Amino acid sequence: MRVLAIESSCDESAVAVLDESQGLLAHELWSQIDLHRLYGGVVPELASRDHVKRLLPLVQQALAAAGTSGSQLDGIAYTAGPGLTGALLTGAALARALAYGWQLPALGIHHLEGHLLAPLLETPAPGFPHLALLVSGGHTLLIEAQALGDYRLLGETRDDAAGEAFDKSAKLLGLPYPGGPQLAALAQHGRAGAVPLPRPMLDRPGYEFSFSGLKTAVLLATRAQPLDEQRRADIARGVQEAIVDVLCTKALRALAETGHQTLVVAGGVGANLELRERLRRAVAAQGGQVFFPRSEFCTDNAAMIAMAGLLRLRAGERGTLELGVRARWPLAELRPPSAASQMVPAASRQ
């Protein structure tokens, strides 16, 4: 089985071709960072217009790189939500048009399910059931993943997500957009413990998160003393330490209390090297395993959408002709495919 996937939920245009026996054949991505940097954040109308310009050429490039024609595909997967409505519609319209022309099934994929399944692109790949920590610019979730489409939410953020805390703190430090990776780089030059910052909700039971108080503490820290280079680096390190402490503590608590031995980490913040190292050491000390996608598949990409589409198509799911996208789409509303096959395909082998 071979799948073409299109991702256009926000500010990346991406296309991938995934084959169940040969693995990932092509992955093309166009980032809009330079387009939005002038405004300090994503401008939805500009994002949509750029997707219209970029997606079809990316499809052509991906198919050429994969040595694949429409007649060799078994289905098309596209991101149907959550995300920016206009951006989602550009990808959905193109995917539906191609599927209609090639007489193929087209599946609308949940963006967060794509992130959750991104580690399946790696070798070794995690199996079900497992615990998942999904951390990105818009989401911080702890999820019990029983099977494909069977996800139980254990806890989520009450306000800012971890990625938002990184980005907003970076902005307060005068770092360019996108701020998260810039802050992580600056934190390498900071001194441990030089700027103590709060660990929100760490002293409470359960798996809920909150990072808005951390952002306020960072604002106060930037005003307490002149911001020379060392002070900025110290604050950056304090921010990273606080966020990583909270994420690690909650994830380890969930592993211990649910009895799972496998932790999957996905989403843009999953590329943070400090978070990866801390979780590797801590989960190994508990006798468990932790799985990450490679860094390029932590951020938005079409390979993860292709994996979700391939799994669901293999399990017998078929889409409808409805051109529907959802800006808001709770993960809990997803359901497993009706067919029984939910095995990890050979495409996870690279």
C-alpha cells in the first residue's frame, strides 16, 4: 500500500509519500517562517495564500522523488484539523481533487494523531498500548494510547502550552521568531539555578499543566535587572529547566500510576535536547523505554500524516466526499477504524 499525504494545518506546507514495504519514499516541506517573521507570529490569511502557491508544486516534487504516479497510489491522506481553517481548506481541497481525479479514497487525518504516530516512522517503533506526552506550540497533553484511534486523555494544559511558554518567554528576551529553538540555544550559555522560576502545578496531584504563571515570572525577571547577555542566557536556562522539570515529573508520575513501560514523546517541543536527555535517563531508571521521532518529524510534517493515513487505510477506513475541516477537534472524539487490523506496517522500517 502506498499513500500520498498533505499537511497544511498552519505555517508549513508539506507533502510525503509513504509505502508500507519500502518506507518513506519522499518528504517535501516548505516553511513559512520568513513570511511571518516580520509580524512576530503566524498571519492566517498569508498562511492560506502561501499554501495555495506551494502545495501543488510540492506534490509534483514528492511524486517525482518517489518515482510514483497517481495510478500507483492506494489513497490520499490530508490534515483535516485542528488548525487554521483557511490553511486546512487549501490542503483538503487539493487532496480531494486529486483523489477524485485518480479515483482514490481520501482520508481527513487528525493533526494530533499524526504527531502521536510520528515515532512509528522510526526503528525501533513503539507498540500499543503506551503513554504519550504530546508537547507543541498549541498543545500539552498526557494521553493513554490503547490502540490506533483509542486515546484516553489523562491531563492537559489549562492555559498556555509548553511551546507557547517557550515562544512567549523568547519574545520577552528579544529573541527572533520562532522563539522556542532560539531560547533553547541561548539556554546552553546560562548558569544552572541563576534565575529560579516557578514550576506551575508541580505540587498538585494529577496530570494537568499550566504555564501562564511561568510566563509572568519571566516578565518580572526581565525587569528585575538590566538584560545583558549573561542575564538573558540565565533566564533562558531557567525557563527551559522549569518547563522540562514539569513535563518530566508529570510524565514519570503518569508512567508509575498507569503501569505503562513505554513513553512516546511527540510534538515540536519533543525536539528539545534537554527534554530528550532527561526523559531518556529517567524512564530508563524506571525500567521503561522512551520513543521520539527524529527532530524533523517533531514539528509539523506530512510524513506523520502519511503514517496515520496508511494505518487507517490498512484497517479498512475510507473517507467520504465531504470537504470538511475542523479548526477545533478534540482528540477524544477520534474512534478506532472499524476493521480489526491495527498492526504497525513495515513502513516503520527505514
